[in-house]
Amino acid sequence: MKIFIIGGAGYIGSHMVKIAHQTGHDVITVDNLSTGHQDAVLYGEFELCDIVDTTKLDKLFKKHKPDAVMHFSAYSLVGESMTDPYKYYNNNVSGTLSLLKAMIDNDCMRFIFSSSAAIFGNPEYIPIDENHPKNPINPYGKSKLMVEEILKDFESAYGLKYVSFRYFNAAGHDPDGELSERHDPETHLLPIIMQAANGQRDSVSIFGNDYDTNDGTCVRDYIHVNDLANAHLKGLDYLNQSESPSAEFNLGNGNGFSVKEVIQQVKDITGKDFKVLEEGRRDGDPSTLIASDNKAKKELNLSSDYSSLESIIKTLS
């Protein structure tokens, strides 16, 4: 298939480009390079475009005539969304509406959406399944939930078929060593810990040690970026089955690790020690987020080939 990968120059998107190409798809990356890197787009064509530019998007759809769209182009920092909500609603909601309009106008009716566990807010039970109440506690999560509601209306009105994937914590690097996480500044826990282990930063900070968890630090569920990318290909296969309804799936590995546990695992695997600082809580951080991935395993036949914490850390080394 010919696939538009929106945000394909970013961390998850660039891994998606590689894996989609390797499995025989024709990939076109569309990215504004606000946070992505063009040199991370190793395969297919590249088009410079911001998703809020509906006119240019329309031209790109007419030029390439894609069969499907995978959408990774969102701002995703919880803390920043609390201080600059306009940025998040403008790009994540208005930008996605712009993209969806270009799709409908050009009869491109298969859509894979990168949603987030942030739509659930503070969990009422663990693990979190797809039916868990949706009560996001920050603008980032709210922006993702808004798009999920929009997608339901677009299916009813226009016949758009979609799969929405609620990521928990994406982590890890391309096992071949061609791609890596290159956020500037880096905000994800595992790369920050690895930088400390490699002597690239002086310390690691733990934000909050008084959460209702075993050791007082936040617990998260980590899934390797390659397993995420493979899930998207399974989602596309799912949409290509004419009888398949649109659907939402949680993507994680069903296990949770606290911040302190992750730090200790890195120390054990690398054999390196580093300074750990304890600071106050950040706004908008739930104490525990662990996925139930049973639905994705059952309906998409997903497997987690890289997502043990040990495997993730080793791909970062």
C-alpha cells in the first residue's frame, strides 16, 4: 500500500517508516520538522508540510494518492500542555481536523491514529482496558480524546475507517542501530537515565516520591517502539478486512515499573552508577499507568518481541 506517515521524521514515526518500507509498503513522510529530523527518514519520499496547512495537504494527497494515513504528528509533553494549551489544541486537534478534511476530500478512507494512555487520566482500576472511563487530567490527554470523538463522527458522516492506538510509554531504539530517540531537550525517562549512565548528564531527577505506589514513585508500562510500529501494520491489515469495524486498542505490555525500578535496572545492566535527585511532583502526572493489552493481542494477533524492560534498555545501550 501507499502510506502517508505524518510525523515520520520524529522518534516513533521514523521507526514506522523503516518497518513499513521493510514490509513492502510505499511510504511518504509528511513532516514540518518542528521536532523531527529529516535525516531520520531513511526510506521513501519526504514532503515538508505542516498539518494545519490544509491547502498544501490537499495538493500532496492529489500528487501521491495514498491508500492510508498513519498520524504521529502531535505535541506530547504533558507539562508543556499545562502551560501552553493553545499549542496543543491548535496542532493536535485543529491540525488533525485539517488532515482529516484533506483525506475525506481525496477519498483516502483508512486512518491509523496515535492516541495516548493520557486520555484515561487517573486510573480507577489497573490494568487499564479499552472500556476504562476517559477523564484526562491535562490538555495533552484532552486533545487526544477530542480527536477520538471526532473520528467517531467522521466515520458516521463520511465512512472513514480508523484504528486508534492508545500508547502507554514508547521506549527503546531501532535494534539495528540506525535510528534513535533524539528529542531536544530530552524528556523521556529511559533516555535520560541512559545519558546519566553514559556520563552525558550529571544526574537523574525523580519527580515525586510520595505517590501511592510500592516505592512512592510513578509506575509506567513500557512498550518498545518497534512493537508499536508492528502494531500499526497489524492495524492497517485489520482495516483492510472489509468487515472490520473501526476500533480503539491499548498498546503496552501489561507490566508496570516504578521510576526507581527503571533506574536500578539501568544501573544493573550497564554496571554504572550515577547521581539520583528527588524533586517535587510535576502537574498532570498520574501515579500508575499500566495497560491491558488483551484486546490487541486477541483481535490483532499482536506479540511483544522487544518490550521486556531488559530488552528495551539493551537497545538503548
